[in-house]
Amino acid sequence: MRMDFVIHLVAKIVVPLFFIGMAGSAVVIVVSFAEDLKELLGDEE
């Protein structure tokens, strides 16, 4: 019974951290994509 409570507590902490990490990774991908696109378009001029 006690272990079940601990598992639920850990799950409630880990799940939001996972989604925050996913959102952070998405932001990094978008920023790096925008920088690469700007660099590629700048070289063509």
C-alpha cells in the first residue's frame, strides 16, 4: 500500500517534467530551424 502511494507521487511529479522537457525541446528546434533558415536565405542573396 505504501509503495503504491510512492509510485503515484513520483508519477505526478515526473509527468509534468516530461511535458515541460518536450515543450523546451520543441522551442529549441523551432529557434534553431529559424536560425538555419535565416542563414540559408541570407547566403542566396
